[in-house]
Amino acid sequence: MSGGVFGFTYYLKSQIESLNITLREAKSAFDSPQDKNILLISDQLKSIKALLTEHKVISPLFQVLEKETLPTVKWSSFMFTRDAKGAVSAVIKGEAQSYASLAQQSKILLDSQAFKGVSFDNLTLSNTGTVETTIKVIINPDIIKYTSKLESLSVADSTSS
């Protein structure tokens, strides 16, 4: 029985050594400079994809405001912020010809899919008779995703062909 254990131990050691040799040969086959370049490029592409996925583009907000702003309302300043969770909001100062015009604009913005929240503050009547206000909007993250912008561009390109 001890001879059998000794023989089996010897057999296992030779198998392990044989597998180690095979492993070293396989590893050396993957250590070529070309393979290292492929792995480097792959890592770079993954990093670029991650950056593009997280990248935000504010220009679609201006397109929405251009389309959804009444002719009796004008915007004068914009300030963008991002909170700790990554939500993007904007504080917009504007002026409307009347309270009725501002109320109508409020309804349009509240109904818009571009915003998750809209609040009007600091309503004041100016010396010229217009109504000045400050609006805070929480921007729908889908509107400002760079990847969404790319998708809309590729759809536009494919339909124009």
C-alpha cells in the first residue's frame, strides 16, 4: 500500500510539472508585444466608453427652451449646478410681459418631459411693467446624456440618406 501511495504521489508530481510547463508555454504565447497593444487599446476603449456614458451635454436644454418658450417671455441668465448625486439643475432668470403670460409659460414648462421639477421664485413687477422671475428647473437626465445626443444625431443622419 505504501508503494501505491508513493507511486501515486510521484505520478501527481509529474502531472503538476507537466501542467506547469504547458501553462508557461501558453503564457509566453500571450506575452507578445502585439497582444499587449491589443489589451492596451481595449482598456482605452473601455475608458472612453465610460466617459461618454457619463458625459452630459447642456445644449439640448437650450433647444427645449427655444421650442417651448412663449414669444412674450425672455430668458436673461442661466446658472447650472450638479448635486452630489449627479442631478443637474438650472437657475434661469427671465422676464414676461404679464402675470398671465408667466402663468402660461409655467404650465408649458411643468408639462415638459425635459424637466423633473420646475419652481418659480422672486416674482417682481419691474419699472417697465414686465414681470421678472427666477426659475429653478431640475433637468431630466435623459435629455442631457451625451449618448442620447449621439443617438439622435445618428437617427437624423440615417433618415436624411
